[in-house]
Amino acid sequence: MYGMTEIDNKPQRGTGGTATAVSVRGLVKHYGETKALDGVDVDVREGTVLGVLGPNGAGKTTLVRCLSTLITPDSGSAFVAGYDVLRQPRQLRRVIGLTGQYASVDEKLTGWDNLYMIGRLLDLPRKEARSRADGLLERFSLTEAARRPARTYSGGMRRRLDLAASMIGRPAVLFLDEPTTGLDPRTRNEVWDEVKRMVGDGVTVLLTTQYMEEAEQLASELTVVDRGKVIAGGRIEELKAKVGGRTLRIRPADPAQLRPTATALDESGLTGLATTTVDAETGVVLVPILSDEQLTAVVSTLTARGITLADIATELPSLDEVFLSLTGHKAGETQDAASTKATDFEEVAA
């Protein structure tokens, strides 16, 4: 039965003494016959950012809604900042913040009134609620627009106001569900900077995103979800290594040796070596390899041919390539009709 474990209201300790701010085990959520979450296990270390990746409909938003008490899971256990998600929802809501995919501010109220109202709803004294509203408007560069109705704000300003609203109660854990969807690159970078500052202040963040650059910028670790299941997890470099494959970038000392370098490798007969590619614009030869032995063999072959190298470097797969390899989908794609149905259910549940 969900949520039967009793613990004290402190982050749990993981391996190596590291505090775990979010701990999820076997979380299940069904919408009719659709399994939005199918036995999900997730841990988020205190003071870090966990990036949750997955195709549209994979279960990312359902996970966030369960952990923020917006919907009730069918089974499993989940603790956030030491509180049982099901048995202690009121206490939990006081120590978390949530920013969804779309800004949820009251457009009729001014930016200041939005923040002050939320502060009062969180039982902050009037003086503290006013102080928090003023401070966060300044922190998010919204002071000049503080007394304007939120409906007059640009999309980026509304997003910043939404983030400010999620910080009113000084949350220990912040849930960000695709927080930069639809933002221009400049505003997206501003949001990233603010998230980094929050983490620097000790906030723990669970971030769902479909932007691979965002995950690399912000996340300490990643969890990849597909069809309601966790299919991979770990640090970004670890996931890249699991997918396998590296690319050698070979730069001959003599630019005239660029194509002869590629020809020498293509004709070398090295076992398992993939076809080379010449990038004339950057002056390098690209060679996919699968092992250190192949790297050594490439260098030996070129040395034997009398080709002097100015530089040789290895690159791991991009995070986009990792995502595609793990899920079979590109980021932002919906996996199938069933997933679309699950997403529709999620919107209704919201």
C-alpha cells in the first residue's frame, strides 16, 4: 500500500552519507488502461539538479504532479524533503515550489500582488510577505513592472514571475516542469542563471526538460523515462559512455594531408573501424571508434604512413544521440498514440 513507511521529517541519507531530498520507489499511476508511471524509482541528492528526460507522454509531468501532491499515485512510495507525499501533503506543500510548463500567475493582478498573495496564502506575516515580494521582483529583474497587471507582461516576464512565485516560501525542493518551453534563447539563459543561483543557495531541483542543452547546463545527473519506466540514469558522461562509441577528430600538421589521412585509414583494413569523414571547413578527419585499441591502431597506421598530426581528440556522443539511442525517439517527439492519450489524461487531472 502506498506511503506506509514512517520516517522523520529530514532528508534521508543515501550512500556515502549524501542526503537524499527526493526518494521514490515503485511509483505507479494509471489513467484508465494507460500506465503513465509503471514502477518508477528516482533519487535526487540534496542541493543538486536531477534532469528527467523522456519523449512526450513518457510520464515526466505525471511524476512531478504526484510528487507535488497535485494527483495521487496508485501505489509505490515517495518522500520529498523527508515528508510522505500521500500522508503528509499539507506539510510537504510548505517546503516545495512548483513551476509548470505554462505560467500560472493571475493575469488580473500586478506582479507584486501575485507574489504578496502567495506569501499570505503560505501564512507569511504581512511584513515578510511584502519583503519577499519586493526582494524576488528585484532578483528576477521585474521591479520596474511590479505594479503592472501580469497580463501586460511578455512571455519571458511571466515565466520569471512564475519562478519568483515558486520561491516565495523559500522551498527546500523545487519542481520545474519544462520551465523554458516557448522562451527565446536570451530569456532561457536568464532562467538557467536563476536556477543555478537557487541551487547555489541550497535548493534541490527536479527538472523535466526536452532541451538537451538545458539538461547539460543544469543537471548534475539524469534520469531517462520512457513509457512510464526509468530506462537509464546517472551522470551525463556516464550515460554517454553507456551508449558507446566515440569520434576521433584528427588534424594533420599539413592541411594538404587531410584527404590522404582519410584515405590511409579507409585502406588500412583495421577491424571494426567505421568509414571516415573529411570536414574540410575545420580541417579535421572524423573517425568513429568503439575502443581504445582502435585509437592506438589509428595512430600507428598514420605514423607508419609518415603523416604527422597536429592534434587528435576524442568526443563522446552528444546528449541528443544518447537520448535517441536510449528511447528510439528524438527529444520532443510523442512516442505513440497511447502516450498522447496519457498526456491528455494528465491535462484533465491538472
